[in-house]
Amino acid sequence: MTTINEQTRTWQGEGGPAEWTRAWGRTRELISTRADRFSESDSDGSHEEGISALATALYITAREQRIEAAAAPRQAVDDLMDPRPGETALGIVRRWEAHLENLGHDIDDKTDPVAARWQHLRYEHDADERNWDDSLARHGYGLTAVQYVLSDHVALAL
């Protein structure tokens, strides 16, 4: 049986900047306080995407603000997720991509663990791929699953 903590090490990938490693460490600290909220079954990938998006947001914040990931405030994650006036969901995706590119990542590079994880988060779960009669089906871009991880249901203390 694989624990959620062990799964995050796979999602993190190997290598990458020190801030990437520290962002994942901080994310593991946060989710360990609420591990009971993450079931063994993650058939739709929302746990993987939400946890990965949180780690990516902490990474972006830590690098851009030159702070430790542990010092990244909840508001910084919310600012990355909140749409700007007139911005679409795709606009949010493009904004995250711009942040990653400004930090020196080629978002299509599968050998860069940050970019490899981003490729999962920018994936759009399309209406044509699922039976939308199922209210639990994932929809939207993978990065939006961070909202589940930070929701009252999981209640991480970021």
C-alpha cells in the first residue's frame, strides 16, 4: 500500500531546483496533517493534481519572492489562482506558464521535473472525454484541483 506521502515523491520527480524540493517538502508537511482527507483511491487524479498544483504554487512564490516555501502565504496561492478581470481559465493557465518560463523553465521539457509536472497540471479535462451525468467527474484544467486541496473539506493550514 502506497501512502499519499510516498506518492508525492513520484509526482515531484527527480532533480530540479532546490526551491522545487523545498516546495514539495512543505507540501508534504501540510498534507501530512490532513492525510485522512486523501483516500487511497484517486481515480480521477484530483489528489495528484491538487497536491501538485499546491507544490507548484509554493515553488513559484518562493522563487519569485525569494522566500522559503514554508513562508509562502495562502494569499500568494490564491493570487495565482484567482482570475484577473476578464481572464478565462485558459488565461490562468497561460499566466502560470509565464511564471514558469520567467523562472527559466521550458514548459515542454519532459526532462525538467517542474515542466514535467506542469504538463499534467495544464491538461484540460474536456467535456467530450467524460460522462457528465457523473457529478464526480473531473473537468477543467488540472491546476484548478488546488482549490479542492485548499477547500474546507481538506482544510490545510497554509
